[in-house]
Amino acid sequence: MFVDESREKLLKEQPAEHPSEPPPIEGSASTTIDYSLRLRNTPPPSAGQLVAVAVAAAVYTILSWLSASLLSSGIPVVSFLFVAIGFGIPFALWFGGWAFVIAYIGNFIGAGLLVGTPLLVALPFGTVDLIQLGLPMILYRVLAKRFGVSPIGKDVFTVRGFIFFLVCAVLPNNIIGGLYGNLILIWAGFNPPSTLLSAWFIWSASNIVITAVIGSILLNNLGPVVERFGLTVRNALS
């Protein structure tokens, strides 16, 4: 009996070789969150997530309207300071597939109908921000983990995080989106072909600067907060 009691005491004092629970990971627990574009076998979005998406869509629409109407470059619909894009990119990274909803509503209504763009022009024009917001979201969800950066851009103020941000969320989407948007306006007869190069440069250059400055600040400072409250969308829509 004495031997059994001693053995039992010794086993209790020694750590188990295969503990039932893994040791806690140092640092913020949010670093373990996985983000993807999964659609199947995912839970529905929470009420908090839907409210956050609705607020983001409203904010992006209002900012798009103000930017296109009050900060016009002199070329119809083309703003020399499209402040909305600085908020739109963080919204896209935080809310996954809902980025397409936020993007289309914001551009179709805010930068389209509310500034007097005819309906038949605003309908295709709304698709421009599917590129400007959707492309960064897809690139981050697909490539971020492979390159060792945060899928929602929380590490944007690190060297690796900022370079990835420039390559995936600042340059290609704004350059391609600027060209596509102006081609739609010219194709619809809303703007003359002579405005293409100047409007494309104003659109792309200003969006690049605003995204790099405002977008990075929001991602770094608000991203961890939005994630901590469980509002970020981890799969495509939930």
C-alpha cells in the first residue's frame, strides 16, 4: 500500500506526457483566428456582424456621396480626394464577402445616384468598387497566411505587413478600378474620351495616397478592436 501511495504521489507531481489541453499561446488569442473564403458548412452571421456590415455600408455610401459631390475634380463623378476608399479597404478586409455588398451599394448609390448620375449609368458604375474593395479582400484571404501577415491587416505598420498592403490593397485595385470606372463613364457617354488619362491619373493617384494613409491607420488601430468584439467575418459571409 505504501508503494502504491508513493507511486500515485509521484505521478501527480510529474507533468503528463499528453495533456488533455494544449498550453496557452503567448500573446493575443486573436492571432489564432483563421480567416478564409469558405461558404459551405459555416454558421450564419451573428446579429452583431450584420449590424456592423450595415453600418459599414451606410458609412461608405455617405462618404462616397460626400467625396464625389464636395470634392469633385471638375470631371463628373471623379473626385480628387475620394475619402471613402480609405474606409472601404478596411471594411473589405474585416467583413470578407460582404465587401461586395458594401462596395456596390456605396458606389451605385453614394457615388452614383446621389450625385445625379443617371440610373442606366449608375448601375454598371456600381461594379467599379467590386474591384477596388473585392480584390484586396480576396488577395488577403488567399495569400496573407502564406506570406506570414495578418489576414485583416493588423500588422500593416510592420515592414512585411506594409509591403503586402501596398501590393495587394493599395496599388492594383486602385489602378485597375480607376481605369475601369472611367471607361464605363466614357462608354456610357457621361464623360468625353478626352478625359480618360487625366481622370484615370487623378482617380488612381488620390486613391492610392488615401488608402495608404487612412486605410493603414484604421487597420492598425481599429482592426484589433473590431476583431476582439467578434465583428470580423471569418469565412466568406459569417
